[in-house]
Amino acid sequence: MTRLVVPRAKTAPTPIIAVDLASRGERKLRTRAHLMEGALDLMGQGRGFSGLSLREVTRAAGVVPASFYRHFRDLDELGLALVEESGATLRRLLRDVRRDGIPLTDMLRKSVQIYKQHVEAHRLHFLFIAGERGGGAPVIRKAIRTEESHFASEMAQDMRALGLLPGLSSETLRMLCGLVVTTMINAATEILDLPRQQPRLEKELVDNFVRQLRLVFLGASAWRDR
Amino acid sequence: MTRLVVPRAKTAPTPIIAVDLASRGERKLRTRAHLMEGALDLMGQGRGFSGLSLREVTRAAGVVPASFYRHFRDLDELGLALVEESGATLRRLLRDVRRDGIPLTDMLRKSVQIYKQHVEAHRLHFLFIAGERGGGAPVIRKAIRTEESHFASEMAQDMRALGLLPGLSSETLRMLCGLVVTTMINAATEILDLPRQQPRLEKELVDNFVRQLRLVFLGASAWRDR
DNA sequence: GCCTTTGGTAAACGAACGTTTACTGAAAGG
DNA sequence: CCTTTCAGTAAACGTTCGTTTACCAAAGGC
């Protein structure tokens, strides 16, 4: 086999201590994560996922375009991975609440505060969910809807376990949670769009969110299945 | 009298257009409308607005790319025009309802049916609103939020005029309508995603939507400002 | 009837795009 | 130790992109 001329490295881009103590598998996972983070970062600068190009995602991740294909077939597949990751973030909210418990007094306000912190701590994930759940590629939209549905079911289950609203049928409880999830995600976009350091607007938003939930739960407690 | 536009000498991509008795201003408006329709049509095939290119929009509209600039500075400006147009469609819903009136019995179910028909009759407008209100260019998202806000206010005003829920303060009424609008728009995406000819799913969706609104209004009627 | 205005066109530009190919070098594995 | 595996690279391809330019023909204004 003839070898072609191999260009010697010009000025070496190779760092002197390049050593990475990660195994090959770990490195691969890391690059994959970089690609996903790159996409989220670009979305964080006000771009919709469907407006991203494969090349700029790889650029943001610090790899060459061809590398992309070692991890995903196309951008849609990366999008689905993001749905999964974001869904995990969503679920973590429930898990945390379950672990810490919520005080029975002023329950809604506390929940809203926890939720707001969660959204702010994972802003890119919520930005992705809120952004792609309505528009964008149908396959991604569908996947997000599925995550939301699971989330709502889990929430209904938790409420059952806590003995909240014991008078409601499972079906009604499920419908209620669907409504709550919609309201939550809508609030997420509003939280994310808040100008920084505007406690006035912030309070207004939180108050409105709390009131909407209060109204919903008031309705739930007056509900009678028939 | 009909004049024909004679195709140029070459092999014509030029359609055989039959005349047009429109004034220059009318023709311009028509092309502008074609551009907007072209963008909506592309979105109708499952693409997000932010993923559209200027060239494909002009292609869909049947004009040459350079023509675009006779009407809009860039795609964002076209997007804002679409927001305005879609907002008008939204408002028309209220106007129609106001004109026809809603029967007091089974009011919610009737309203939902009317709404569903409205969404199906203007699917592209609702697809645009639902799709861009969460993701997409910030300037467009903001404009949609403004439209929604106006819509909610108008709805609150109508409810006042009808004497519904007279016990609620204006502020609370406004909050309620915000919640209703969110729920409506969420339902719009679901209506638009419905597979064709599946009365089973359709009924399920409508029933769920009705129940959610019933719950909300039940809460509203039990609400006490303090 | 002539001149001006203007909506649409044709052509061209450099830039960015998605994807494929052949290659490399270090880790994995026997 | 030697071979195999494979994540990442470099380069090249044919497209498509946004935008600018000069131009045309018809409508509008006088």
C-alpha cells in the first residue's frame, strides 16, 4: 500500500500537556455533551432550534463539522437528545419537591418560588422546551408533548400520594395536572423573558402566576365528577 | 378587455398569466400578500418560521428573490406583518362571537366548538402564533405576546359587558382571561396536530378542553378578592 | 404624449451550508 | 507487542444562501 505524502504538522495546535485522563468512551460522551451544549447556547442567544445550522453547532462545540456524524445522524436526532435531557430536568423538579416536601401553608406560593428557581437554574432547558413545543420540527414537538404528558401523570400520582384533592377521580386529576403543566410552561417563557434586576416586574409576574394556580385549585376543590 | 402578458423570448418559466386589471398599488399589495402566504404555507409543511430562508419564501410566492426587498427589509419584518395579520384573525373570533352571541346554556362547549372551527378555518395563522410565541426571534415573540395581551383585555371587557362573573375585580378578571388565553392557544396546537378523520381523538381533545375551561370558570365563580 | 416612478427581473458575488471522502493517531484489546 | 478500532480531522464537492447591481416595462402624473 502506497502512503501518500503526509504533511508534517505546521505550527502545532497540539498543546504540550494535552493529556486527558479520560477513557475513550468518556471523551466521546463529553464531545456529545459539547454538541448539545453548543446548540443550547446558540438558542440562548435568541435563536430557534430549527434555525440552527449543523456547522454552527459544531463550531460552538469546538469540533469540525464532520465530527457531528460520529454522534448524531442529523440535527433532529440531536434535538431529540435535548428533549430527553430537558425532560430529565423537568422530572428532577418533581423529585426535589418530593424529597423536600412542601409546607402545607402557603403551598402554592412556595411551589411557584421553587419552580422559578428551577427554571432560572436550568434556563436553557426550559427555553428549549418552551420554544420547541409549539413550533419547530414535528418529531421534536411530539417528543416534548410526550415528556409533558409523563410529567403531568407523575404529578397527578404525587398528588394522590399526598392525599390532596381526594374527591377527584384519577381522570379529573390528570386533566387538572395537564392544565397546571400548560400554565407552568407558559410561565417559564415569561420568567425567561424577564429583564434582569427588575424586582417590580418579577413580583408582578410571580403574583399573577400564583393567582392563576390558586384559581385553578379553587376550581378543582369545588369540582364534582358526575 | 383582457390583456395577456406575453412570455419573454426564451423558454419560459413564465406562467401564462391572464391579465390583471389591478392598479399598481393593488398589484403591490397582492405580491406582498403572496410573500406572506408563501411563508405561512412553508410553515404549514412543518417548518418553523425561523428556519425559513428568504429565497424559499420568494420561491413559494412566485417572485424573484430581489423582489422581496420591495416589500420588507428582512424576514423579521415579514414575521411582524404576520403577527399583525394573525392578531386580526384572533380578534375576529371575539367579534364573531360578540355578534352572534353565545347561548347561556352549555356556553363553554359551544364556545369551544366555535373556537375549534375558527382554528381549523385559519390553521396557518394559529400555527404561526402557537409556533412563534415560544421560540423564534425575540422581536416576533414579543409582538405576539402583545397581541395576546390585547386579546385577553378585550375578552375581559366583553365579559364585563355581558355581566358574567360580576363579583370579580377588573384585575382578577384580567388574570382569569390571561389563563384562558394560554389554555386556548395550547389547545390550538393540539387541534392542529390532530390526525385527520379521527373522531375519537377529536372528541377526547374537545372534552378535555371543555373540562379545563369548566374547572377554570368554576374556580372563578368561587373566587373572592380580598 | 412625454417623463418619472416603481414593482419585478436577471445576473452575479462571496459566504455559508450539508455531506462525503480519505486519513491520523491514540486508545483498546488480544 | 502488534493489530484493530474509532473519534476527530482536513479538504473538497455541489448547493443554497442573502444581497447588490443594472435594467426593463408598464402605470401614474402632468
